[in-house]
Amino acid sequence: MTDQQQAPSPDPDGEAPFRPLTLAVLRHLVRKDWKDLAGGTLVVLSRDCEGNLFSPFSGYSFSRYAPTYSELVGDVFPLPEELKEDESLRELYADGIPDTAVPALVLFPLG
């Protein structure tokens, strides 16, 4: 396993170095820290925070995320406009979406 690097922390005192990554931090990384990386550099996702198993990044979706199992593990849910347009989704989520669900950019591995 290689050394895990971390994104700039929104915590100025550095007391919480591993925090959920926001799109603002990701934009910073792409524009500043990673700007000199070659365009052909492969983007790879880890299956877990310990670095067990890896797969190339292959897709994304815009959804909503809510922690459901613990503070750091949860589920994704459709956006309100998707529910409005798709009756089968409304039926699937008839029990509702957690109030804690927030907009999220969801990244998917290839394998």
C-alpha cells in the first residue's frame, strides 16, 4: 500500500485531518495541487479507507447522501426532480428519504 495523502483540511488547526471531501476542496486539488499531473494520469478509487482493493474511477451521478449505518457510512438517494419524473422511483422510496440527505457528487469505480 502507498502512503495515503490527504486533501487540505477545512479544519484550520488540523485536529481532524480526515474529513468528508467537498466539491470546493476537490476543485482546489485539481486546480492547484494536481495541476501539473499529466492528463493521462489514471484516477483510481480505493474500496475502503485502509486501502484494500482498488479500481479505476469510471462514472459519477448527482444524488443525495445520508449517513444511515454510522457517521461515515450511508446510502444515496435520488434527487427531488428524479422522484418527480419517475413513478417507479417514487414507489421504491415510498417510505421517504431521510431528512439528513444532502446533495452529493457520487463517484463509481469500474469494478
